[in-house]
Amino acid sequence: MTLKFPLARAALAAIALSAAASLQAAEHATIVLYHHVSESTPPSTSIAPAVFRQHMDHLRDDGFNVMPLPDLLDALRARREIPDKTVAITFDDGYISIFDTAFPILQEYGFPFTVFINTQPLNDRMAGYMSWEQVKSMSDAGVTIANHMENHPHMVDALPGEDQNTRDTRLREELLRAQARIKAETGQDHRFIAYPYGEYDLANKAMLQEIGFMGIGQQSGAVGFDSDFLALPRFPFGGSFTDLSDFRQKVQTLAFHLLKVDPESPMTDERNPSVTLQFAPGDFNFRQIGCYASGQPMTLEWLDQDNGLVRISTDQTYNMRRYRYLCTAPMRGSNRYFWYSKDWTRSVPGNQD
């Protein structure tokens, strides 16, 4: 492991400059998410090393611009155009396979990446997780290390006897303790967090905004200038979602600009809530928007089709804690798709994975 990412970035920057001339400037990108890169870890959150290499081969061979996440977020917030087909690679939780397997593979390709660390397992030297010494060695090689809280909590859940203010204070203190530990161990102090389990509510978002953080979820979709920087989407790849054809489609998706999402909150007590969306005009036809629940077409009630206003609903019912609706539309004259998902988290006890 001798290749340092700062050197790799310099080489990639030269490649990106030459590639940018042939790539249309864009205001969108995708962020991909992995957990374990292993065949001996929980299947639902794992990808086999050989399949992970296939993903990286595709990014390299199909001319993707692999960008460090901090640089990508800075560019999008500043509304600076980036090369088309830009992607950022992320991992959650700090598992040992990130260091043992993913790190050397990504060094071979010269791809920058980010690891979101929940710090307590590292403090406790828990089996299956990296050590702080290993995290430091990755940080020294140019890997971005960022916040995933201390104890990987369900941030939308109050503890017994907690009111909202007490819960908000507890979560803020935990986030800042994790941030301080990451800074002490690596010197890095990035102001963004990956929500554990991808769960968040409006109070979590307000807390992040108050302390100057961005929030990143696990709902699928592309990111763009007009994304919600308190709940940015990522495409998770693990378990049954590792197929190369699926990866190829998702990493080239584009971001819808949503003018309205009602209800805004992802929290619900319902098993199949309806939601009203308003899509801003883009390089797609409103009449070609399709929305899906568990792969099945949803009912679209157009309230004002000329202005992209639609209410979507489904007869399917959900008993699990988390589920999502997906809306896509084909890009005009292309095999690419615009992509948005609305995540729901049931605020009643359920399957918490």
C-alpha cells in the first residue's frame, strides 16, 4: 500500500482536465455507498470483492470522473459545474474489510473515497471493525474520514422519558463527540454526517443546519445543485443490489429538481402514505414520469401536469420500519434516467434491521 491518494488525485486531475473537454459540464453527480467488501459478512450489506472490482472497472473504463466527496459537495453547494458522469465513493461504519480489501483495491485504481465512522466500536476495539491506527493510515493516504455518530443510533427515536429538546441535545452532543474524536485521530474535520440507517426527521435536519453540517442519507438518487443538502441521496450497493447492470444504470442517473414534496418529513405512522410532488422542468417529459413501490407502478394523479404537480399513491401496504417510493423519467434522446426516491420511516415499532 504505497500509493498515496494525494498523488493519485494529481494524476486523476490531469486526466479529468483532458476528459472534461469531451464531457459535457453538468450540475449533477451520484454518490455510491458500500458497507462490507467481503464474502463472509452479512449478505444484505456486503459486496463480493470480485464484484466490487467490476464496479470500479466500469467507472474507469466508461470514463467516470471519481471525485473526493468534500470536493463534490463544495462544488454542488457553490453551483459550480463539474464533468458529466461524476461519482463519489463512500463506505459506512468502519468495518475491517474497508481497510483490508477495499482500500488496496481503490489504491490500485487511484480512486478517492470517504469512510463514515461510528466511533465507539473503534474506541472499544470491537472485532470486525478497523482500529484507529488503521483509520489514521488511510487518512494519511488521503482517504476522507467523516462522521457517522458514536453509537450508530436511530436518530429519529427518543429514549424512554425523552422529550424532543432532550433528544436533540443528546444527539448533538454525540455527534460533536464523534467529530472531536475523528479530528483528534486524523486531523480531519468535515462538516457532514451520514445518518445511521439512513434515518432522519425534520428535527435532525434542523439540528444539523444549526451547527453547520450537511446530512447524507441512504435513499437512492442523484445529487445536484438543487438537492436538499441536509438529506442528500446515495445509491447503496449490497446484498441483492450489486449487479453490474444495475450499477451501470444508477451511476449515470441525473437529479430531478423538486419544487414541492408534501409531506416533507420522511416519518409516518401510515403503511402506504400518499405524497404530492412537483417536478421542475428538465430534459425529460412530465408525461414519462413513472413512480414505483416495491417495483410495482404507483397511481399518479396529475393535479397540474403542465407544471409537474402530481400526487402519487399505492395500494400496497408496508409493515417494515423503512420503505421507499421511486420516481424516474428517461432523459430525452438518451438511455439515462432522472431518479428520485422518497424514503419513509415508520414512527411505530417495526423491523429495525
